[in-house]
Amino acid sequence: MKVASYIRPLVANLDGYVPGEQPKVKDLIKLNTNENPYPPSPGVISAIRKATDSRLRLYPNPTCEPLRNRLAKYHRCHPEQILVGNGSDEILALVLKAFVEPSAGSVVNKDVIQYFTPSYSLYPVLASIHGCRANPVALGKSFEIPALSQLKRRGWNFSAPLSLVTTPNAPSGTAYTTSTLEQLCRKQKGIILLDEAYGDFAQENAMELALKIPNVLVARTFSKAFSLCFQRIGYCVGDVQLIQALDKIRDSYNVNGLGQIAAEATLDDINYYHKTWKRIIDTREGFTSALRALKFEVAPSQTNFIFAKPPDKPAKQWLQILKDNKILVRWFPYPETKDYLRITIGTEAQMKSCLKVFKAFLNQ
Ligand SMILES: *Cc1c(COP(=O)(O)O)cnc(C)c1O
């Protein structure tokens, strides 16, 4: 028997998710995975330090109860409306398992996830892993959600069992108003998960929809706004029955103990984070203006990154130029994204370095 023949065809044929590159070079400026350039609050670091003792031999709280209690206060809901995951990526995988049938043997149309393009590039990968169909629907020219009256024509399925909406969107950075999202959610017959990984950087968020519309879930993460990528904490909020369904299928100890402690301590220090968000937003606005002055087309962003179409050379060539100058940004090879670079907003100094490289290599 060839070893390869032990592997399910679905798995053998899978193209896995490609994460942003983790650099091995020293002094590299890392603007490719939307990490926050500022550290967690001192209170968070010290809470983690204090917890690293003989407790490490124990299992963590299996339901993240203390954290869920804190989150429930933060969002003014019940702890039973919250599920915590090993990053919001785990939440996304769980919602497919809970709400979407794999295609083989499925009832017609119960095996579909749909999402807009461009949006989070993990969604199609999750569909392949789950063995269900994906229904990608193009956003408008300015990355807006098309009018409800046009959505059907563009192939949107109002009966899809699960729709995933990145809001504000990634990689475009575009924000959607809560009222636009509410209209979509109310018309949708299946579950809509609003993936608010960048919600804290935006002018509005749609958490209220998860608390008042039964088919809506909102997913959040501590990774981006709360500088905790390393700790893998995400969660989703929604109707108690949906949360119970997700709770049944997660691993019993899905969230690590230090991560739970870090997330709880984060909620004690929200003011610290508000300050870092403001700094990031100020840096983003300055960087955007500077790029526009260099004839970059930059989509208005309400996130901690920008999506920019560079002049002069193909985006892919700029990607390499930046890399040669020790700056990593992200480029996605799809037709609707290939002309753009996604650049995470780092510190003022990092963005200055990035601008300097652009200026040095522009032919004008
Ligand atoms: C980063 C990101 C996530 C995942 O965050 P984790 O909590 O670190 O797993 C989910 N959705 C979007 C759109 C993201 O950009």
C-alpha cells in the first residue's frame, strides 16, 4: 500500500490556508498579518506572569466561565449567549460543522456557505475542509455590499444555511453600516455570521444584531485590537440555542488557560486599548494621505490595515521590492485582489520606513 492511499481524497486534494509569512530575517518590518504594533497592557502581561506557576499542570476552565461572565457584562448580554474559541478561526470552523451539511448525501441547498469576495481568504478553505459548496459573491466596485435588490442577480442565495460576512471587510478595510447589515440579516433565511475581527477599529459595530435577530452571530477576536494573537482567544455572541449547538461540538478544553487569563485582564484595561486604537487610526490616516499623494488608490479603511493599488508597477512587483527592503506586506493572487497590497498599520516609524521604500522605487 502506498502511504498516500490512506488519506481521504478530500484531504489529499485540499489546498490549505496560506498564513502570512513568519519572518526569519532580523529587523524585518512585519506588516502582513494585521497584528497590533503595540503590546498588550502591562496589566495583561503581569496577569499572565502571575498565572505561570504550578497551575500549569491543571486543565483550564472547560467553558471559560469567568471570561464569559466578563464578556457578558462588556456586551450587556447573558453568558449563555457567548461561546469562546481557540481564536475566532475555531469559531468559524465550528459554525460550518453546526449549520452546514457536507455535500455528499445532503438535502439540496443545505450544503452551501456563502461569502463576499474579496473577504477573509479562510472561508473557501473551510468549505473545502468541510466538503461543502462555497458560493462566493462579488462585492461592488468600491467593495460595498450590493443593494439587496441586486444581490439575487449577482448569485446571492437568501436560503443558504450559512453566510459569512467580514465586517469591516478584509482585505479591503471597507466598513458596512449596521443598517445595511440589518437589512441583509433580516432577509436572510439561514445563519449569518458577522466576522467582526476588526470591529474595534470601526465607527460602528453590529453586535446589537446578534442580540436581537435570532439567525445572526457576531464573532470577535482578541488577536487584532487587543494585541493577543499569540494567546488564541476568539468568541461569538448569539441566540442561546445556537450557542448551545456550537458548545456541543467544540473540544472539551478548547481554550488554553493563560489565554483565558489574558483575555480577562484585557477587559480590565479597556482604556489602554482605546488609546492604542486611536494611535493606529491616526497613523492609518496619515499613511493613507501620503500614499494618495504618491498616486496610490487607497480604499477608505476602518480597520488596522489598508488596501492600496500602487502606481507604476504591478502590486506583486512592489511586494518583492518591499521584501528586498525588509518590509513584509500581503498580496493575494486572486483576480479581484491582485492589483492591491494589503498593508498592516504598524508604528509611525514603521510606516515612515514603508513610505520611504515606495518613494525610492517610484519612477517619476
Ligand atoms: C484575523 C482574523 C480572524 C481570526 O482571528 P483569530 O482570532 O486570531 O483566529 C478572523 N476573521 C478575520 C476576518 C480575520 O482577519
